[in-house]
Amino acid sequence: MKTIIDHNPHIALSDLKELFRLSEGSASFTANGVQYTIVFSLEEQICAFIWVYNGKRKQEKIELRKEPSNLGQGYVWYFVCPCTRRKCRKLFLDGNIIASRYAFNHVYSVQMENKQNIFFRKLGKLDDPRKKYGKPLYRGKITLYGKKIQKYRKRQQIINENIGKYIPSFMFNKTKKNL
């Protein structure tokens, strides 16, 4: 059975970058009342987690992998999950084990939604996407931002056209007879 992990404690590489920047060689943080210490070495491309869980001292060495960026400049760092050996950007902290979501058979809540819930969730996202500095067109061509605005307007138009089907007309004509 799949478990929803939206609010489970985790550590992402972006969090580690901040810890690396602030400290030299090691850092500590707390998740779910468990104190984790991280010792890292970028030269050896390894990261060691040390923590105490249920009175037992635990240690897990996590390999770091560096791959060229798809933008052609620099590198992108990944964790290598100790259980599945898959590269990932986020590790989940169970207290007993540190692994990627695939090791725990976890999914995000959005992945478990049915079509009705998706429809109602998208209704809440009908906020106007226009930004102060966005350009819908650049050199006569539509930008990604412009496509987002078009999609928003089209969705709004479809809802306005179909609203009569879902809401009875007597709700719009409130006279003394209907009340």
C-alpha cells in the first residue's frame, strides 16, 4: 500500500547546500525529535548521517553523484539512495532509515487524486496569473507566460459557459416568489 508523504520529514540537496555554506565539514538539524548530524566531503563525494533512534546509534553513508547540467554550465548534485541505488534530490527521514521515496513506496497526495478532486483543485487555481513584469509577447512570438495567460482565459471561459449546467437557474433569479 502506498503512503502519502507530503508532510514527512526530509532533507533536500538545496537544504544541504545551505548547511554546507554555513558550516565547514559537518552540520546538525532536528527532524521529528531526532537529532541528525551530517558529515560531508565533496572531494570523496560522500555524506554521512549520524543519529540516535530508540537508544541505538545509527550511521548511514550516502553517496553523492555529480552530473553535468542540462544547461551546459556547471554540475547538478544528486544523492544516491542507499536502498534502491537510484539518484534523487530528496531523502526521507524515517528515524530508523534514510532513503528515497521509492524505497518506502511513498507517493505525493496529488498522485492519488481522482478526476473530481483534480477538477475542484483546479477551480481554486483560477487566480489571475498576470504578473507585474511579465510579457505575453516577445518579438511577435508568444512567450510561455503568454501561453499561461491564454490557458487561464480559456479555462475561465469554459467555466463561465458551463456554469449554467451545474447551478440551477433559480439561484440567479432571486425574487420574492423564489424566497
